[in-house]
Amino acid sequence: MKRSDFLRLCFAASVTPSLARASATETPASETSATGALTEGNSAPRKLVLIAGPPSHPPLMHEFRAGTILLEKRLQSVPGLVVDRHELGWVKDEDTLDDADAVVCFSDGNGRHPVLAGEGRLAKMEGLAGNGVGFGCMHFAVEVPKDKAGSEFRKMIGGCYEHEWSCNPIWNAKFEDLPEHPITRGVKPFSITDEWYFNMRFTEGFSAEAPREVNGVRFTPVLVATPTDETRDGPYVYPKGPYPHIKAAKGRKEAVMWAVERPDGGRGFGFTGGHFHKNWQSDAFRKVILNALCWIAKVEVPAEGINSAPVDDSEIAQNLDDKRPRKKSKK
Ligand SMILES: [Zn+2]
């Protein structure tokens, strides 16, 4: 029996691991599928490993730790989901990944990306994804160096931010048409200002236009908005641009959140917002991510989506990283 199946038994039996170990030895359980994947509706808990990046940026921006704490708190009441949250850019012990159903990074990206900032991590994540483990990336974590991990990320999550191909202006995105997808359950049209990156480097054939299947990967554009001409004209946060190819696409819709279902049975998503910590006060914004964190781990999202307690000003001020205010913001 795989360790992951053993741990699921422990949870299902609601007993301590030591007791479960004894009973599992006496009564061997039937094995799950080769991937260990259980379908939605199964009562065995699913494990989401949620990784917050180290401090970055001025206060109330890129508050990865505080953001993951408030999300974790709101997922505690979701039946069938266990959240294993980590800070400072990686898991404390890589063994915890071995029975994960999904891994989600809310962190800086590029060379500081959790799965790139240490030897062997990308291969580890690829191995997990190949076994059907979900992978999600939030905000800067959608960006990786194109020659180091671009194709790997496209394979795992369908697309990524590519330096000087994608751009990162701060703009008000209006999400008027939400597709039918578990991530949008209970979400009504909304608009919010964020550093919504767009013009992702998607797998060839994927775009904001419509869901599409390429080589067995099902892609759904989840949050789609049309940047204004002024947004495309820049400046962007970093580098300031503007880029001719971004200006030339005026009027085009852009997917700033997308989801994929891979042939290995795993799921992936990318979400380009999350720059401003205060955005967690938006019920719709928060619900989209709470839904996505359930969906990526194959926990059934209820028809009304994951309802959660509002985030008031006092909670927004909690758990912030210890950072000195800086004059200039970089991406
Ligand atoms: Zn940012």
C-alpha cells in the first residue's frame, strides 16, 4: 500500500496513525488506482499542499503568508479536504509531497519560484504531476524562465508568464461572462483592480476565446476580461514596456485565470492576480480561489461555491510579513 493510501485510511478511520498502522497490518485494505487518484464524491480526504513564498514587495503586496493563512482558515470547514500549508517558499519535508493530491504555490516566480529554487524540485513536481497530482500557481508563481521551465509548466498547467512576451500592468478587469466550470460556481460577474498579468505563453491552441482540447489536455479559460487600450499602452509594472505586440492586440480578450485537465488525470490552474492583499476582501475574488483550491485537489465544489466568512480590515492587517516600506514596487 502506498503511503498516501495509508494516510487516507488514517483520516478515514479518524484514528491516530499508530493505531491505524496496527489495524492496517491486520486487515489489508484494497488498493486504489495506480495514480492513487480518487474521484470526487469519494469520502477519503484529499490533501492540498499550499506553499507560500518568502517575503517580497512592500507591505500589503505579495503577502503570500497572510494570504495563505486566511485561505487555509476558510478551507477548514470544507468536508474531505486537508490543507497542509507551508511558508518561506518550500515544504519543510519533501515527504509530505508524496501523498499530496495537489500542490499550489502563491509566491514569487522566475528563479525564486518554489519548484525552481532548489535542486531536483522541478523533476519532483513533474513526477507528481505525471502521477495525477494537481498543480496550481498564483500570481508571480505563474512566471518561470522560458528556457528553464516554460515547456514543463505548459505541460503541467497549460501556460505561463514569459518575460517580455507577457505583461503585468495594474488594471481593473471586468469579468462579465463566466464559463460553466466548478471554479466559477456561485461566482457572479465582478470587477477588481489587480496586477492582472496577461498574454500568457499558452500551449499552442489555447486562448481566452473558448475551451479547447489539445493532445488530450482540456483547457478552460476561467477569468476572461478585455484590457482597455490604455492598459495595453502601458506602462506595465516591470519592465515598463509597452510592447508592440501587446499594443497590436487592442480589443482582444485575455485569460487571466485558466484551468486544465491533463491526460495523466491531474488538474492544473494559473491565476495571475493576487498582487494586492486587500483583494481577499472581495467575496467573488476569494470564492474563485477557494473553489479552485478545492477543484485542483478533486474535492467537489458545491453548486453555490465555497462560501466563506468576510475578511475585515483587522484580519487584513494580520500575519503580514515583516518588511520595511519601500518606495518603488517591482512586479
Ligand atoms: Zn505583483
